[in-house]
Amino acid sequence: MENINTHTPQVAVSQHISSYKLLFTVFAGLILLTILTVLVSTTFTFSVSLAVALALMIASTKALLVAYYFMHLKYEPRFYKWMVIVVLALFTFFVIMLTIDYFTR
């Protein structure tokens, strides 16, 4: 008897293997960005708005690193990368509009 898996199609799949060095480097960068976020929140006590804006930028950078390396967006087709860019552009637009609305009231 043959052991044939009929549930998955037999498609040639290219494998991508990220090196441990790269993954640990990204992890170290995430740890450093987390420390930077804590420093920003404790240092910029004179301006809460500035602290929140910097913390959001750092969090966005961390989210991009996680998506690009740990969720393997780096190896996905170009279409998915453009989808992420469009979502980030819309997010930035809405944050800017919200900030303008907040400061003009």
C-alpha cells in the first residue's frame, strides 16, 4: 500500500529558512525598542502628547519588525506587501486627522 496524502495538493513549495542570527538580532532590536519605549514614557513627563506620539511610533516600528521577520512577510508575494502598506497609510492618515481634530477644538 502506498502512503499518499490526498488532503494536500502536490505543489512544489519553496522553503525559506531564516537564520537564527537574524531572528535573534531582530529579537534584540525589539527588546531595545521596548526599553526605549519605557525610557520615553518616564523621561517625557513634561509633554504627555509627545510621549504618546513617540511611543506610538516605536510601537509601529516594532509591529513592522514582527510582521516582516516573524510572520514572514519578507517572503510573501508583492501583493501582500502592498496590502500592508495601504493599511499603514490609512492608519497614518486617520491618526493625523484625529490629531488635527483634537488640536482644533
